[in-house]
Amino acid sequence: MKFSVQDITRNIWLTIVTVTILILALFSVNMLMVVRVISQNAIDAVKQKIDISLYLKTDASDAAIANLRTQITGMDLVKQVSFVSKNDALTSFREKNRNNADVLNALRELGQNPLSPSLVILPKNADDAPQLIAQLQNIDSDIIDSRDFTDNTLLLTKINGITGKINEVGLFLIFIFIFTSMLVAYNSIKVAIYTHRREIEIMRLVGAPNSFIFMPFLMSAVIYALFSILVITTVFFPFLSLLQPYMDVFFTGYNVNIMDYFTSNWLLIFGSQFLAVAFISVMSSWLAIRRYARV
């Protein structure tokens, strides 16, 4: 520990450069985590609002609608079934198109309600929607007018595609940051070994064991990781406090609170990052020692 701290203070500019690069890598990783949490929350919010509409014939009796609703409610994948009458559908349609004068004028000229009653089905899990759609396709009922679920299928496909792309990009960037961290630690220890090459030669001549020679360099790698984690923890929370108000405005109506997420999981997030950076730094340092410390 003593020799490691001495080496860090004597090569202060090398230490600053190493820690700075590690901080930038950690900041990028945490920003990637912020983007992933935001996207996952947004996707979950969209999934919670996914419903499946089963359109009924306009002359369907109340008893037949009630029987069909009871049948669908009994399905294992169904969370809730709501009945939307023609009048309710028309009111909702007008509200959605209140700023579209052409649509409202066409509706007035039509002189009647062109919409059909429907059953709005909410799945227990949005991921099970394809299976639920398949079950709804097999229902035998004369009052069902339309079973077109194309929009739901396309929406689920797009959501799953977005999730997959986010995961792929995230893994790619993480590998880049790991590679960068390894290069930084490797070259830092390489420079430190070059600086102490005469001391290493003297220690070998007087019979010092390898552990005594190598351990200060490995300990320096751990200290670099510790410094970088302490700095990123100190900097990142104020950054999140500045970011959160903009998130609240942008995601109005959705529960996307990045500050709460990092506050609740800070030990797991930054603890795992410290272990990862320390492991990468130590392994890179060990490789540099094996190659350059053979005096």
C-alpha cells in the first residue's frame, strides 16, 4: 500500500489521466444505463396501454354481448374486458379528432353513428398478446363483426424490435468501454514499470519475491478504480438531479424517475461497477507486469 501510494503521488499526471479516462468510461456506461432505464420504462408504459378490440355487430343483443364478455373474461391471459357502446365509441372518436376539422365535418355530413360497439380486452401481460390474439381468433360467436388484429401485432413487433436494438447497442458499447479501460490500465502500469525499472532490478538482485515487486502495481490498479468510482458517484447524482426535471416534462403522465432508480440501487450499481473496473484494471496490470517487469 505504501509503495503503491508513493507511486501514484510521484506520477500524479499519469494518475490524473488514467482516472479521468476511467471516469469518462464510467460516465458513458451510466448514461447508457439511464437511456436503457428510460427506454424500458417507456416501453413498459406503452405495453400497459396495449389493448385488443373485438368489434361487434350493431344489432347484437345485450344478453349475447354479456355472454361473450363472460367467456373472454374467463381466459387465463385476460386481465380485464370492457364494453364500449356505439355512443361511447363516437364520443371517444370525436375527442381524438377534435383538432381535425375534415374528419368532424365528414362525420356531421354522414348524419349517423358509423362506429360499432366493441369489447376492449386488456391482457395480463403484453408479451402474451400474440397468444391471446390466437385464442380470440378461435372464438365462435355470431355477434363478432371484425377480428382484425393487424395493428396490435405490428405494434408488438415494433416494441420487441426496439428492445432488441437497445440491448444490442448497449452490449456493443459496453465491450468498447471494457476494451478502453483495459488499454488505459495496461499502459498506465507499463509506464509505471518503466519508471521503476532500476528499482525492480535492484529488488531482484537483493532477492525480493515477486509478490513484493508486483503487488504495488496491482494495488495501484485497484486504487485507480476506487478513485474513478468515488468521483463518478460524486458527479453523477448532481447530474441526475439536473436531468430529472426535463424527464418529468418530456414523459408527462409516465412514471420515469431516474433519480429514484439510481438512489434505490446505488450500492448495487456503483458497487458492481467498482468490482468490474477493479477486475479489468488488475487483469490488465497483471498482463503488463508479466510482459514488462521481467528485469
